[in-house]
Amino acid sequence: MNFVQYVLLSLTLLLGCVFIGCFANNDNENNNNNDNNNNNNNNNNNNKSTPFGFLEAMVNHTAIFTAILKELPREGKAAWHALTAVRSEWNPLRIAVSTLDLNDTNKYCNISGVIRQDLHGKDFMCTETSILTPEKIQLIIEYILPEAVQLHSSRLLVESLNENLLIPLFNDTICSSFTVPADHRRIGVKDADMILYVAAKPASGVDVAWAKSCAKMKNGRPIAGVINFIPQSISLTRISIRITAHEIAHTLGFNYQQMVDLNMISTVPHVRGKPSVMVVNSTLTAKKAKEFYGCSSAVGMELEDEGDNNTAGSHWKRRNARDELMASMGSTGMYYTAMTMATFEDMKFYKANWGKEERMSWGENAGCAFLEEKCIVNNITAFPHMFCNESKSSTLRCTFDRRALGSCSLTVHNISIPEVYQYFTNPYLGGNKDDLMDYCPFIVPYEDSYCNNGEKELLPGSRISVNSRCLTGDHLILYNKPVGDICVEVLCGNGKVHIRYLGDDEWYPCPEGTSITPMKTFSSGRIQCPMVHEVCDESNVAFTTLTSISLASMLWLWFFY
């Protein structure tokens, strides 16, 4: 080897070391070792670690949740902060949480009979039901929030910051009422792309939680938000976690003002007899809507136009997407579908992790008529699996999500229904206004008619269990009386469904499109087999219970979630 070759080889090796980090700083190695040791110590000190590394460092200061889902009132503009140090690669969204307000008993009801301020600064007399107990605080910090955050961090990518997340002063009164640690504004929040400030101030009514975006980057991406749990509604349930994720989505930008600012909303005239409706018509959202509904002429995803100002405009139209995560009312479904993921990606500062979208049955492949025409015309519906047209029936029917038995919400109103919502020859006949379904009637459950925990006396012929779902009965007769649809226990695996019904502990295969003729309990009739996705989740196991469960049952929730 001559001298020139030797020099070239040396330079090549030197450059290679530079790129692969041969000259890594010993201090960095020591810091990494210290970090690892600290993490190990933290894991040893906590019997239950959170599933997110970025939550771990903030657990003492850090740690949501609606029937009708709302944002906080739109007061002023979110604060801006000039964060420019963005990495070029896209990484899973890191959401940090701060729960200082859950440590301050002056910020929530800790005993009955004391006065506390609500979100709007008004005095609230605390009652037994509005008390935030230590157990509820634990549920928020250790279980509900981590699961809800994971729903977003596993589906949304951002261009990560390579500096701490500095939090500006908030312009909004409600945002400013939450405690922001001084270090968050002076030093910033490490290893985070977004931070949520969490509280549980008292409130009346049925809302589970309120949420609001409080600060953005110059490109419009939210970096800080607030969320307030309503103490009486906190419970460890699947729907609570989903509603929490719904509220977090609002802080991430799924709200009317954000989408208007990004030119994602347009108005479509003359839809279902209405003068106009609002839709999210951004490119990918429109594409996913066309695919989902099976309607090539769909302009985009329609937004809610019912409810108050905090509901309308910031949610999907419930009539069209009843079981979607971002629909205007909570449901037992609340699926994180391709439409919501597409809307986040259309904002340009998120990318969707495709393959993680969840399937929703409501409206799937229903065609253009479902979106463009009325749910019922002259007493008849073209979509009997979603809408109903008979108010009185001697038997119970399955709700659309197959989690309960119920009856049609068709009601005779005291005054005539607005003409645009008149679907029957009787102008006083229609669904309930408060359902936010454009007065379209559908099967609604009773309080004690859920298949997982309902009252057996109210559900004749039904097998009640944690894994029970509702199946359609075909002329089933019990004790010489028709029983309609029934709850059966469901077992899912390898893309197949097995069921067992009341009075028979045998598991029977139930391929979709077929039926089972019970040999016990019922004197005649058949049980119609469902489609697999109607009763099984992505893991091919039965959906978990939706009622409050004990901590001892928590692994059941997490396993089936």
C-alpha cells in the first residue's frame, strides 16, 4: 500500500467513524447508563409501570372523559409558540400529562358540603357524588389515561422535536385556570410532542369531560391542551377510555376552528332536505369516506349540525357515523376508524399509522342513498338494520352493536316535528331529538338490558355473561311465548364464532349466514349466526364488559381491549 492509498483509507475510516459514532462522548455514555439505572430503579419501585416512558418521569405531577361529547367553549385563540427545532423523521406521537391539579384538594371536591369552583369559576356545592376519591385519581393516572393516550400514539406520527417542549402563557381563561409548572415555561417538557394538563373540577349534568386546545406551534400543530374529568363519571370501563381518547383528539386538533383554519371544511347544499351541511372535504378524508360508505360521489365526512355550539361542527354527524370515535355522542363502539385517522393526516403535521384503523359497521357500504336520502320515507326505511319504524313490539330487538336488547326509539311528539325531519305520514311521529340522529328512530337499549350485566327477568331466553352478545332470533318460542332476539355467550377464535345459549353449556359453531336450532330451552325457532366482526374484536376475542369493574378484573379489560 503506497502513501496515497494509506491516506485515503485512513480518511475513509475516519469519516465512517464520524457517521456511526465511534467518537461518542463518554459523558453521554455515562448519562445513558445513569438513565438506564434510573429507569430500572423506577420500575422496581413501582409495582405497575405505565406503558409509556414519557409518562414515567411525570407520574407524580402527571397523569378525561362525555354522554354528549363536547369541547370547551371556544374563547379566544390558542397561544402560539415558535418551536422550530423539528427532526426530519416521523415518530409516534408522544403525549405527556400533568396532574398537579389532582394533588390540590382546593381544586376539586374532596368532601361533601364544601364550596369549590367549577371550570367557569363559578361556586359549586360539593356533594357525595361529586367527590374525587383517591381511588378515582388512581384510575385516571394509572389506567384510563395511559390506555387512551396509547390509542393515539399507536396511530399518529409527528415530526419529533429535538428540544424541550416550551409552554407559552395561555390566552384563554379556562386554559389559564389549570396549573402549569414553572419549569414547563422556563425549561420545557422533555421528550414530548404534546402535553395535557388534567383536572377534575366539579360539574353538574351528564357530560363525562371537557377538553380544549391551548397552545400551538407556528405551523398550527397543537402542543398543549387541558382536559377536565367530571368526578361522578369516572370509572374503569372501555367506554370511559374511549371517551377519554375522544377528548384528547379535540386537543390534538380535531375541532371546528382548527379544521377551518386549515381549509378542510366546505359546505354542501341540499342534503336530505336540508339547505346545506358541513363536510370535511380534505383529500384523504374524502377518499376514505368514499371507500367506507361505498359512495363515489361522497364529498367528504359530514359534520354534526345538531346540539349546542360545543357539539356541532367539531364531531362527525352521528346519524352517519354513530359508532365512530369522534361522533357527537358516546356509544359502546367508539371505533378509531380510517376517517378520523385521515383527517389527522390531512392536517399535514400528523401522519397516520395505516393498518391500525378500526372497523365500524354502522354505515359501512351503505351507499350514497344512506348519505343523501332520508333515513325513512313514507314510513319505510331502506336500512332496517340501522333504523326502525315500529314503536311498539311484543318482543325485544338487538341494538345495532349487538351489546344489548332494546326497542325502537320511535315516539309520538307533543308538537309536529320540523318538516325536514318528518319521515312518517304522521308529522308528530319520529325519533328523539336528544339522540342527535336527525330524529331518525333506531333500537335503543334499556338501562338493565345489556347482555353483559342485564336483569335476567327483563331478558327472557337470554344468557347473561361478560362475553354475551345479542343475536337475532327467528321465531324463538319460550314457555309458549315469542321472545324475539336473545343474548348468547360468544367465543371467538381463528376467525370463527362459537356460541352457547341459555340452558345449554355446549359450545356450538356458528358460521355467518347460517343458523342454530336450539335443542334445549326453546320449544321452536332458530338463532341466526352473526358476521364475525359484529361480535369479535381485532384479536378475535369477545368484547369486554362495559360496566364498572374491580381492579381485580383489570387484566380482563386490558386483554380484551
